[in-house]
Amino acid sequence: MDVSEIAFTIRTSECRPDGKIRIASLMQYLQEAAALHAEGLGFGFEKLSEMDGYWALSNFRIEIARRPAWGEHVTIRTWPSGYSRVVASREFIGEDQDKRELFKAGSEWMILDKRRNRPKNLFHLDLALPESAEKAFSGQLSRLQRRDDYHEADRIRVRYSSIDLNGHVNNTEYVRWGFDALRTVFKIDGDVRSVQVTYLSELFEGDELEVLVSSGAGGHFHVLGRKSDAKTDVFLMEVCL
């Protein structure tokens, strides 16, 4: 199992008013760890660009034992953990400077064709992806399902500052928008125990997004993002406090 480690120190600009790192900021570190590791293994941005493709996050779940705060030193361990025809998985473990676990995360990724905007068949690509490895969570990482009790919380016009290296809205932006909407409607605060995001479609500069929310039992909150014009679902998100 090929495991990569990166270490970082949490900056003031990444923290909420309580001094703890925002989930979207934490996800940016996980994304960077994944990108650097994939590059080193020969299936990163440069290699996929030669194939007219790029990695796109399809499904993500993080469970948090303790959210680190400003000035803390955090180490992320990450490794690829298997693949099927169109989905490759990757795991993450975060630890503090005393080697105590802060969080763990599982993720699923697709390689999208830049021209056709469709997933590539991983079985047909010569990328030396590992067939299987240890998972952060036991069992299959399920995808979130749409609910029927959402109500609108916000509308967002996608600006250029939300566009990433692949030319679309970065996956962490959806999480930021989702938390903002939940905060507006439900005034949620305090520590988050888990977050899951299932990505369904892409957004580009100029698109308008409707953000809808709902609440469930036991401190569970739900978000649906959809395009305003075509009513195309873009992402689903679940937050558990």
C-alpha cells in the first residue's frame, strides 16, 4: 500500500470565529494531498492532461473526532484504495502532532473526458491504479439520495474566483455554499461530527445555483444544490452535528 504524508499548520484565514478550521478549508488540504500523491504515482494532473482528462470528485465523506484549530500542526496520510470501471477510491487519515486521530475520510473519483464531459473507462487506461487497499470506513461508501422536503435558502451566481485548475467550480466551493445556507436557515453552530457530499453535475462561470436545505432528526441537516435554469441537480450534502 503506497501511502503519502503531508503536514501543514492551520492558518488564521482558514478558521471560523471559534478558531477551528472550516470544513471547506480542511477539504482543500485533502484535495492537495490527493493531487500531489497522484502526480507522484503517475496518474496526476499532467498525465491525465495528455489523455484529455481530469480527476473529478464524485463522492466524499469525512468523520471528525476533533476539528483542529489555528496554529495546530496536522499530518494527512492518504492512499488510493481500488477502482472499478469508472470510479477510483482514495482514503485519508488526519492526525495531530501527538499522532492522535483527528479525522478520517473516504472519497470516490472519476476521470472525466474534457471533450465529451463523460467518465472514462478506467479499465482502458494504462495508469497502474492499485486494485485494492485498506479503507477508512468499513463497507461501501454509499451515495446520498435526494429528499422531498427541501426549501430554498440561497441563490448563487458562479463567479470566476470559484473556478479551479480544471475550469469548473472546485468541489470545496459547494461545501462552503452548503454550510452558509444551513447557517442562514438553521443557525447551526458547534462541532461537526460528519459531512458527506455526493457530486452529480458540474458548474461553470456564470451558472446560477439554487441552494435548498432541510433538517432531519438527530442533528442531521441536508442540502441540495441545483441549476436554476434547467433544474439539474448538482450536489447533495449531509451534515451531522
